[in-house]
Amino acid sequence: MKKNKKDLPDGVPEENVYENTHILLYVFYAIALASVVLLMVNQ
């Protein structure tokens, strides 16, 4: 689902539209989940 240039707000370049989730988002979620598990196990 590509966005047309006319659908973007003023001042937003076309390169700044992301269609997929970035890999680092998954890494941060995994780190957060591991931190919560470690906190619960080490009570």
C-alpha cells in the first residue's frame, strides 16, 4: 500500500514513509520482555 505524494502532509518527504516494521523495534521489544522476565524470576 504505497502512499501518493499528494496524501502526505506538507514538509514530509516521500522517503520518510515506512511500510514495514524496522528490525530494531523487534530487538527493543525482545530486550524489554527479557528484562521483565528477569525481574520476575529474580524476586
